[in-house]
Amino acid sequence: MTGGYLMSGARIALLAATGALLVGGASAQAADLGGNCCADLEERIAELEATTVRKGNRKVSLTISGYVDKAVLFWDDGFEKNAYVVDNDFAQTRIQFAGKAKVTDDIQAGYRLEFGIDNASSDGVTQTDPNAAGTGAVPGRTGGGAQFIEIRQSHWFLESKKYGKVSVGLLSGAQDDLYKWGNVGKAYSDAELHYNGQFGLRLSNGNIVLSRWDNIANNLDNSRQNAVRYDTPALAGFVLSTSWGADDVWDVALRYDQKFGDIHVKAGVSYTDDSDGRSDRLGDENKDFVVSAGISDKKTGLYVYGAYGNREIDQQVAGFEDNANYWYIQPGINVAITPLGNTNFHVDYGEYTDWGAGTIFNSGSTDNSIAGTRITSSDVTRYGTGVTQNLKAADMDLYAVFNYYQADVTTQAGAQSLEDWYAVTAGARINF
């Protein structure tokens, strides 16, 4: 006990001497701190503790990540042209909370929460609404300009190196994003109509019909849903996935990802059975097949990536096409022309056939001569090109892409004369 008191006394003496030295040698600083540096320091520490993000426990990790992706969309539909500031739906602004904990030497448990921000989505804006949210977003505020938040992921998982991974909750189905699995160039392309999906088709007489561009072109990217998903462990570069969700929608996908020296190969194939179908079609069940592949050479920077998809529409009414398909290809190059980071140049070409067949073309809102008619066949051709500059030090991409769409549509009232649509989208994405 005596030794303990002596040690405490020595510490007090040392602190007192140090304080006297600090006061004598730095009186100006002491004055700035109000004459009580320790009290000020404790106050600052308390303030930091009060404003620090805390986890609920020390067993499960927490990682916060995401990115902000904003762009200016310059568009022209043949009769009207304008410029909007948008969230780029190719890589929508989002924030993610993720974590995991070790259960055994082989098993870990984890979770993922992800939210998308859509105050003006490039997938939602139209000729008449420059502030529309993306499809799937819900209003978070009204009045003075609505703000929208989309719940993208909300699930837990159990993962084993030996047996694979089981996930339950709101998640991506096995086919989700398979259309761009082969995108080894990572360019900001427009395979999914990220920039004109909700724009109405413009007739040559200037009228806008009910049908939109995403009614006549589709890349078969499954939406996220409440489901159960299973992924096998990787074996020689292959991973098999399957999921089942609401309305008995199920899918299965096989992905391949392997590097051979400087050569990188990615490929994937998937099948989806959707018994719910689409409400705007006459058929009531969709069966989708998608394949995607890409190959790149690290030494030259050259790559090529492409995809193909087909939808079979069961019980389609006679007189309407019951199969729709698409294909597209993207060659490009990644080069180091500046020390800031790699630069990507790419070109796009794609064709989308009969995606409009069976859907309503117009309800008579702008042209009563074709009121209530349905599309019997449709063909869309897409051209595109773009450049992306990576800023490695800031984990940021600067990009500009050009897209041109033209369509041939035949309805129950005959062939329709439609205007082409084109746009330049320029912006930046910064990760955190």
C-alpha cells in the first residue's frame, strides 16, 4: 500500500512539474485555452465522443461505403431539346452499410443494407419532368421538390468456404446484372437505357405517345426482390447461383471469372422463370435467358464485351410476337495516357427486337387516330461512344457518353413514323 501511495505521489509531482513548465514556457497558449488546458481538452474529447458513429457491439464489423454520381444530360427527341442535372442510373448514387462476424473457422455471418438516392434519376426523367425519381424509388419528402430513396439491399447471410453462401431478405436475384458481367472494360455504356427509358416516343408530327423507350427495348436485368439466394463456392473460376422469391419467381446463373497472365476472361449465363409476367402485356408469364462474355488484354488495354438475351412470353394472344430478344457489343481500350489514371475509350452497337409486341402504344392522350392500339412488332437500333478518365488519387471517374436511338414500330393501326432520340451525358462519380 505504501509503495502505491508513493507511486501516486510521484505521478502527481511529475504532472505538476510538467504543468508548471507548460505554463511558464507557453503562457500565450494557456491564455488562449482559457487558463485551463485540461478542462478544455476534456471538453473536446467529450464532444468527439458525442459525435462519433458507434457500432452496437464489437462482434460484428461495420463498413460504410458508396458513391455520388451526378451528371448533366443533354437530350434531343427530334422536336424538343433540353439539359437536365441527373443522378446517373448506370451507377446510381448510393450508400451501403455492410459487416460480418466470424462464427467458426469456416463460417461467417453478415449483413448488407444499401440505399439509392434518386432526386432526379436519368432513368426516370421525361420530356415533361426533369426531377423524376428512378423506377423502384419511394418518396421521402414532398413539397419544394420531392426527394426519393430506394431500398436496394436489406439482407443477412451465412457463408462457408466449403459449402457456399445463403442470403435471405431484399437482395439481387441470380440473374441480376448478368447482362454486364462480361464488361471487363468497365465503361459507362448504355446497354440498359439508363438515359432515355421513361422518355415518351415522339411521332413525326410532334405528338408524344403513351409508349416509352423502355417499352420497346430491354436488356433483361432482373429487379431486386425479397428472396432466398444460394451461391456455391468458387471452383476453377465458376460460381453457380440460384434464387427464389415472391410470386414464385426463380432463377439460376453460372458465372466464370479467370485470369491467364495478361488475359482476363469473364462469362455468364442465366435463366429466369417469372410466373407473374408483365401487366402491360397480353401474355402472363416470362421466361428469360441471358448470356454475357468479355475478354481483355492487360498489356495492350484492348477488350471486347457483349451480351445476348431472349424473353419467351407464354400465352401471348395470337397476332402478337411471343419472343423478344436483344444483342449488343462493345469494343474498347484502356490506356495510360496521363499519370492521373487510366483512360477508357469505347463504342457501342445494339439491336432490340419485338420488346414492344403486345404493349399499348397509345391511349389517345395526344393522338386519337391511334387510340388504344397495341404494338405488333418493334425494332430498336442503338449506337454509342464514350470516354472515361479515372482520377486514381481521388477514386473518381470523369465521363462523357453519346447515345443515339432509332426505332421502327408497327401497331394494329399500321407502321408508325417515329423520331430518333439522342443525348450526351457528362458527369463524374466519386467513391467513398
